[in-house]
Amino acid sequence: MSDFLSRWFWGLAISICSFVSAQHAFAQQAPLHESEKYTLAQLVGLAIQNTQLLGSQDARIEETQLAARQARIWPGLTFDFLAGRKREADLSGPRYELALAQPLPLTGKPGLRGSMLDLESESWRVRRSASEVLVTLNVVQLAYEYAASRRKAAFVESRQKRFDLIREFLAGRPFATPQRKAESRIVQNRLKLLISEAIQSQAGFKASFEKLKVYIPLASGKYPEVEVPWLSGAKSLDEREWSARALDNNPDLRVQRLVVRSAELEKTLARRDGLPDPALVTSYDQAKAGDTEKNYGLGLSLALPSWNRNRSGIKSAEQRRLAEERLLAFEEQKLKAEFPRALVEYEAARQVVLKYPQAILPDLEAQLKEAEDGFRKGQLDLLTFLELDSSAAETYSRVLDAQVELTTKLAEIFASTQERDAVTLLGSY
């Protein structure tokens, strides 16, 4: 029986040592302490400088501006030249005719087309501004996610070191009683769970880093420290004030309002398309059949209007205007319904952050250090130590997750209200 217990004990010790060795081997794959550091403002600045999305929209703005300028230019002169012969009685001679016509767009159609393109250009400006805010907020969210994941991974490393103590403790004790066997099985299960958490935490901050590289040209394989302001949850938001800001500044609504204005101009243009524009015409002709004959002329040319005056085109433009107005009303109704939900979720996230202030993190580390000292001295039993370690790890994770969640809710609100100073204002929330 004693041989069986001895073999069982050494098998357990070897198993525990292999678990801890695997933990250390995984932790060494990606060191968490790099000399390179970034502030949140630096990351956002790098993203704004390097993203090609904003450059693409700048080109769109210039494209529509140039198109609007070209649309306003009057049509050029038309030139007609005819050559033939003139016969009079038995005499004949050459005949030449020259005519110049300058269209006069007095109905204002070129100006209307230019104004429609101006509205399109303004829409691209709104999109460009919204994209800059969106890039900023995406980087902010990813930076908080990366910073939280990095701290979680560092905390798992410290937990691994504490479990070295447990391994040493188990290696020096027999497990003959049911109580000791149960304790050893608990430790085995906790070690497996810790290895899983180590893998997930390492993968979490690596994945967050790769997401940041979508916007920022960061070097692969290096994991810098990112300093983000701590959110205290001290600032509540007034629903009436922020809902009004969202209705005024929401980029989708602003673009749709410009589309409605463009549809109104399109209807006006459709009405004028049924009217012809006059043209100023000057002519000169010369013919010789005996005596030379010269004729000069100056007048207006006016095409007859079409028989239906573009009635179907006008009705089509009216239906488009109606469709865009109804879409705008729906988008406003949708925002009025959804934005209060965003404010409610922000308030819930803020309340959670208030329950998990920044001071909890050093307190947890101090509690674990105190428990470790007590365990070394035999003043704290194994199961109590394990329970404290587990609850501290859960609380540590909740504190960091609360920061990420509040950042996500703030980003949604800032995107809708187009808050351009999000990086500066974060510290006050």
C-alpha cells in the first residue's frame, strides 16, 4: 500500500511540474515588457496620418468640386460653314455662308447642375469628417482593449509564480487522506484552468495588437505599452442635451438632409428641362453670280418646346424627393428610438466602473501578496488561498473589462454626436 501511495505521489508531483513548466514556456513566447511606449493621442495621430480612407475621401471632395465648377460653364460657340454655287439666269458663281451661334442658358440649368454637385461635395465632406471621427474612436477602443488584455496577461504571469509556491507545497506533503486527495485534485484542475487562461490572455492582447495595425504601421512581433486614461465613471449624460446633439450632428442624418435638398434641385431642373434655351446667332453669306451679293445677320434662335414639357420627368423627380424625405423621417425616428438605448447602456457601464475603481487593482495585488506570505508561514490553508486567488483574478478581470465596456459605449455616443475631441475628453468620463 505504501508503494502505491509513493508511486501515486510522485506521479502527481511530475504532473504538477509539467503543468507549471508549460505555463512558463507559454508565457515566455511573448514578453510583456517592451521599452517602446505610446500615448493614446500618439496612436490616434499615427492612425489619422496613415489611413488611406481619409485620403480617398479627400480625392472625392476635390472630384465633385471640379465637376461642379465645370457644370456651371456655359456651352461654347457653334460654328456652321456652307459652300456652294449661286445661279442667276445664265450666270453662276461661288456662294459661301458662315454662321456663329452662342447658346444662352437663361433658364439656369448649368447653375442647378453645379449646385447639385456642390451638395454632393458637401456630402463627401460630412463623410470625411465622420470617417476621421470613426478612425479615432476605433483606435481608442482598440487601445483600451489592448491595454486591458496586456494587463490581464501580466496578471496571469504573476499567478503562475504564485502557483510555483503551491507546487512546492504539494511536493512536500503526502496525499493519503481523502482530504489531501481532494486538495490535490483541486490544484490539478486549477492548474489546467490557469494554463487555459494564460493561452487566452496571450492570444487576446496579440489579437488586439493586430487589429491596431489596420490603422497604424506598428512593427510586428513587438508589443509596446499603451498608456490610456483611466475612466472613473464620474460623468453622467443628460438625455435631452445629448439626443439634441445627435439629431443635429449625426453624419447619416446630415448626408440624408443634403440628399433631400439635391432631390429638390433635381425637381426644379426637371421643370426647366422642358424649356428650351435661346441662342444668339450671327451670320454672313456671300454669293457671286454676276454682281457680288453680301448679307449680314444677327438674331436669336429658339427651339420650340417639346409637346409634353417633360411631364413624366417632373413627376419622377417629385417621387424621388418624396422618397428621400420619407427616408430622412425614418432615419430621424430610428435615431430617436436607438439613442436613448445607447445612453441607458452607457449609464449601466458607468455604474459598473464606479463599483470597480482603479484603486482595486493595487489592493488586489497587496491582498494576494499578504495571502502568499500567510500561506508560506502556514497561517493560511490551501483551499482558502486558492479561493482568494480565484476571486482576485475574477475581480481583476472585471475591473479591466469595465473600462473596455465603458469605452465602447462612449464611442457609440461620440460617433453619433460627432465628438471630435474624444481623446482629450476621455479622462473626464
